[in-house]
Amino acid sequence: MSSSLLRIGLVCIMGQFRFDVPESVHGLVEQSLWKKAYICGIEGVPWQSRNELVGSRLTLTRTIDSSGKLFLTLPVKHVGYSTVSTCSLRPSDEPHLLMLELARGCCHRARMQSDTWERSGLILTDKFKELLKTGTQRFLDAAQRRGDPGLASELSVEAISLLTQALANLGDSFALQSIAFRKQREITIGTLLAGSVLPPNPRSTTHSEDFCTAFNSAAVRISWADIETDSGRFDYDAAEESIRWCGEQGLRVIGGPLLDFRERMLPHWLYLLEEDFDSLLAAVCQFVERTVLKLRGQVQLWNCASGLNTPGPLELNDEQVMRLAVGILQTVRRTDPNTPAIMSFDQPFGEYLACHHDGISPMHFADALARSGLGMAGIGLDVRVNYANGSTLPRTAVEFGQMIDRWATLGMPLMVQLCVPGDRGFDERAVYPIETLAATADDFEPRIEQLRVAGPFIRTLLAKHCVHAIVWEGWCDAEPHIISHSGMIDSKNQPRPLLEYITRLRREFLA
């Protein structure tokens, strides 16, 4: 072995986190998303790792020797898939007992967060107190039986379930009491609540009246692939029809994203320019300028671009990504200086960084644009949950809210776009089909699961003053749409339970 290879091997060994997986929980870990597990340091950014599950040992290898928390998504009893984490650990030759450390992390989060909020005036429910007490006791029982790894792991699994349920209850208490506090000071909460539609929707759907009842705004997608199917040939008729209809209904219009850099969302001919970045940048800016000129005055907020921070079909380096972002934002601000413009960032937790060494941290990217002086008015966050690829890993509303608080430190208004599937299997009408997470023993029927997952997130967002807009990605699965099974209307034109919930929220809390 050469000296350089030896040095690389030593570095990797120094950065190894080893976890014991006894036979009693081996099946559970195999069902987990262990290939997507990652280590996150104090700065909150996931590090790329090589993950291996061999026999009774889970190993994550990094090229740095520093402490961090393990994040692992696994099926949790009475909850479904949820991402849980350990407390901070050091790489070591001595393996950690996986489930015990995950239970320790759950216990720490539940006790510390509840103590912090209770001191701030939050009223804890009796159910939370009972779940926390029982979950803590299960964790202590597991810690005392570490000499029997199988039994300790089984007790830890029980503790994880109880404490994750406790965190869910805690998150609900925070959201509901915070919304009530806002209502005491605001006659109606001014948050924009929008449905995202692909033209010519929502006018063409049989539930167009329901759309106006549920939402006070509409996010009309400006699909470049549909508008300029051939280079130089533009067709804005469908987009103009949707925007005009929304305006006639009194809905505020969010235009965009003008550009979505994910697979299947760009014109097919654009890939011919991939090797000529200057021509690519010119084509992008030309489309943006033409579109803004065509639609300005009809749109109240421009969502300039989405998906630039995550790996996509175009091979771009960091400098090219930044030049694209700056060029798009400059073009929008120059062409329509009176309408606010934002940029959107995909997977705001940054999970994709665990698989891509050269990925761009979403918050660092946003911070650079916010400080650029280009007049960016806010930040969009795209959150897709319960999908197998290119999505945010499922978490409790407490962790979701903490992520929102971290982004709020940039000092800019936030627009959060949510998406949760209401069905499983292949979706033939989806422009960007994504496989959903496999069902677990504790999953509800998919349309109920959509509401169960999305409801706490939406309540959490309504509780946050920094969140100025909430956008639901998808309206009607019976019509062409972007993400698989994301609609509030299913493929048979029947409303899903989430529609009734959103309608009630809008009626009770929003203008």
C-alpha cells in the first residue's frame, strides 16, 4: 500500500462511528433508512459519510475526526417513520449501543425543550408528562441493563416510541398556545396561505370554488419546460389564464418558481448548453426577463428559482450556481423593481450533504445571497416529507420548528412550501414523480397520514412570526401536477381530509 493510501485509510479509521445492533433490533434497523443516516456537528451541517451495515455493526465513516450526533430515520411504534438522533458522540474504537444512544438523545431533547418552554410560560399537558415520565424510566431501565445488549436495545426502542410521542405532543402544545397568543394581539393572522398550481389549474378543476375557500393566495408555477418547448418559441397562454383567474377571485398571486432546477423541470433543449455555461446563463436570464415583462403587474411576489442548492440534472460547480442565482435575481429586480422577489432552497435541513461531498449548504448559500445587496426580499424553503428520494426526512414538529428558527436568524421573512403524499404507488399524472416511503406497521391510511404529518407542521408555521407565507405544493391529482400524490384532491377528484382542515384553519385564523 502506498503512503498516500495509508494516510487516507488512517484518516477514515479516525473518523469512524461504530454502533452495535443486537439481533433483537436488527430487523428494525434493516427497515430504517440507515443508508441515509448522517453525522451532524455543532454547526448543524451534515457531513458526507460512508455507511455500512454488516452483521450486528452499523459503521459511519467520515474523513474528519470530530464529535457529532447521529441522525437516523426509522419506523417508530405509534408514530411511523421519524428521524431521531443521539447526543454528541466521539468517534471511537469502542462501539456505541445504537438504540440506547438514540433513546438517550430522545430523552435529552424532550426534557430540555419542555423545560425551556415551560419556563417561558408553556402549559404542558398531562399526556405529555405521562409520556415523558414513562419514556424516561424506560431509558433508565435500558441504561442499567447495558450488560445485556439485546434487552437494553428492546427497552430503548420502547423509550424512543414514548419520547417521540411526547415530543409530538409538546410540539402541538407549543403551536396551539402560540397561535392563541397571536390571536389575542391580531384580529386575523396575516400569513399568506397558498396552494401551488400548475397552469391552467385551478380554474379548470371541478373544485375551483374549494380552492378559493381554502386559500387566500395562489402560487402559480411558471414552467419553463411548458412555456418554451422549443428554443425561441414561447407560449404564456396557460400561465396568463391561471394568473388572471386568481386575480379575479381576489387571491394574491405568487409567481413561480420561475425556474426549477430539478430533473424534468427544465426544457429538454437546455442540456445542449450544459458545456457552455455563458450561453446557459444567457438563456436563463433571457427567459426570466421575458417572463417578468409579460406578467408583471399581475403578480404580488416573485419566487425566482428553486432547487439550485441541491444536485440536479445540470453539472454545475459552486461558482456557476452562485452566478446563476445572482443573474436570476438581478434580472427580476431590474425588470420589476416594485415587486418583492425571493429565492427558494430545497431540503433546508441539508440532508443531501451527507451523500454529496461538494454540495452547497442551503443556509450558507442563502446567507451569501442575503448579504449580496441584490434586494432579495425573503427566503423560500421547500419541504417534501415521506418521499423516498430528494426529500426532507420525517421529523417531529419540534425539530421542524427548530429548523425554522435557525433560518430565521438570517433576519429575512420566510415562505415555506410543504408537500406530503396522500397516496402510494406510481402517479401517472405527476410531472416529477417521486417514490413514497414504504408503509410501516403503524402507518394510517395514506390520506389520513397526509393530514397527520402535515397538520403539526402547518400549525407550527402559523405560530411563527417569521413565516410570512405557507404554500401547499399540489392541488388536484386528477389533473397534471408536479409531485406524486401531493394534491388535496385525489386522482378520482375526491377531496382528501387535509382540504377540510386547511379550510377550517383559513376560516378561523387567516385573512
